[in-house]
Amino acid sequence: MNLDSLAEWSTTHHGRPTQIIEYVTGQYPLVVFHGDVGTGKSATAECLANRLVREDPKLADSVLFKLSTRVRGSGRVGEMGSLIAEAFAAVVKSAGKTRRAVLIIDEGDSLASKRSQEQSHHEDKVAVNTLFQAIDDLRASGGRILVILCTNRLGVLDPAILRRAAVTMQFGRPGLQERLELFRHDLADLNLNAEAFHLLAEATGDDHHPDSVWTYSDLRTRLYPAALAAVYPDAPLTLDTLLQTIRTLAPSPLMEDL
């Protein structure tokens, strides 16, 4: 998203604008985040978008868009393709000639699945083609508009999407150290000691067995509410309550990438 600075970089380090700049500036403004449910893809996309549009004070009026599965419409002929085209047109119009814009496509596999699949409906194929064309057209923005596509199932995406992705990043379930950091951050004001945080991190997964590892959303949207419900309103939230709650719940099952 800083393509204008490449010529300056090349002149500084190579004495002239090099040919590789042409190839880099011609890439598609598409990033693919893939991984299991609850591993932080959408949250990271939103944080990244916020950082990108705020890193330059002149770009403070830049915009963030989210495209959900509602764009699939009601099933009328041609509706999904039209809605996708309209959404991209709105992004381009809002970005204008000076602003940055980031478009996050959640559950991207529902919009960009393989056109070769037997169950792929004609409308789906038309919509995928429309999506490809819209992403292609964004190259004219000179890097000011970025699309981040999030998916739980990388394997179902159309190969043309994967070829267009400038960056493809996998999101895994949090390891022991990551779970430890999360508990330290979220439960810092519960007066738990260092050993307590380690016990919680160890109780929420064995990194050698992925199906035993809790996701970020498992911890924040399932463990915390269940533990709080167990003590509210008569008792404080303690390590014992948290550990007991962990024993009564289970992490979300792994999603197969089909």
C-alpha cells in the first residue's frame, strides 16, 4: 500500500528505478488469511486495516468495509454477481483519488469456491468471475485499496484466487506461550499469580495434539462466560473455578479443509 515509495527505495539502494518494481506494483491487492475457526483471522484483518489507514496522518479519513455472506442475496438470477459488483464499486467510490480503503471479505470460501466443483451452481460461477474481475480492476488504484479475504477452508477456494493473492497467511490455534500471554492479558486484574496462568495455559491444550487445543474464541466466548456464570453473584472468580470450567467444556472441533 506504499507503492509510490518503491522508486525512491530503488534509487537509494540501486541507483535507479529497477525493473522489479514494475512486477511488484502490478500484483493484485489481495491478501488471504486462512485457518481454523476462532483463530483470529477477522480480528487481525480489522486491526491491520486500522493500522494501515492510520499510519499516515493525511489518510485519517480512509475507510474500512466488510463484505459478508449476505452479498449472496436471495437467490434471484444474477443477484449475487450484481451485489458483489455494487460492493466493490462502493469501495472504489469511497476511496476516491486520495484515500485508502480496506475491504474485508469474511467467510470467503462461500463467495470464491472452486468453479470446477460439481455442486457449483451457475450463479456461483458467475459471482466468482465477477469477484475476480473486481479484484483485477483494483490494481488501477495504485495500492490504495486492499482486499483481505478470510476463509476457514483454503482448499475450496478457486485456484484463480490463490494465484492472485500477494500474501497468503495461515492462522493456527494458539500454542502454549500464546495462551499464556492471553490469560495474562485478560485476567491480569483477578490477582492470580504466575503459576496460575501457567496452569490455565497447560489445561487448555496439548500442543502435540491439535484437537485438544482451545482457540482464542473458545477462551473468550465460552470459557470466560461459563466460569463467570458459575460464581456470579455470590463468589469471586478463582483459579479453581476456571480450571473446573475447563474440565467441563471441550475445545471446538477441528474444521476439515475440504
